[in-house]
Amino acid sequence: MNLFFTNVAYASENVDQFIMKVNGTIINPLIILLFALALVFFIYGVVEFISNQDNEEKKTTGKSHMIWGLIGITIMMGVFMIMKMLMNTFNIKGIDVEKGTVDLPPAN
């Protein structure tokens, strides 16, 4: 019995598989859905802006939709780029953001 060091419990492969399944079935589709919604919101603003050239109020609403759509797209792409930059900076290997897979080293 060693009193100076605590025992460490390592996660089993079942937990890793569960996290990969949650990532693949919930998180990745949710990210794609949010990106698609931002794109649809932007396109809706463009259509609203172009189709209502004579009505200044509707044009302003269309501009607002375009701006918020671009903000949403920018945030989604920014988060993705920050993640990639951090992974490259700290030389993190085994994480594939596009596929949603993580290869963890075996526990010692």
C-alpha cells in the first residue's frame, strides 16, 4: 500500500466508444444543422432584400437577416479554425474533427 500516491482509475474502451458514438450521432449532425441554418438564414435575407426593393422596412429586415447569418457562419468557422490551430500548435494527434473520431493511447 502506497500512501503518497493516489490510485488512478482509467476509462475503459467502452467509455471511449460511447463518446465516439455520441460525437458521431449527436454533436457532428448538430454542428452541420447549425451551419446549414445560418446559411439558410443568410440566403433568406438576400432573397428578402432583393425581392423588396421598393419597401425600405423589408430591405432593412433583409439586411439584418444577412448580417446575422454571416455572424453565425463566421462563428461556426472561427470555432473550427481555432480548434485546428490549437491541435496543430500543441501537436495533438489522433483527433479527426471531420470524422468525429478520437484515437486515445492505451492506458498504462
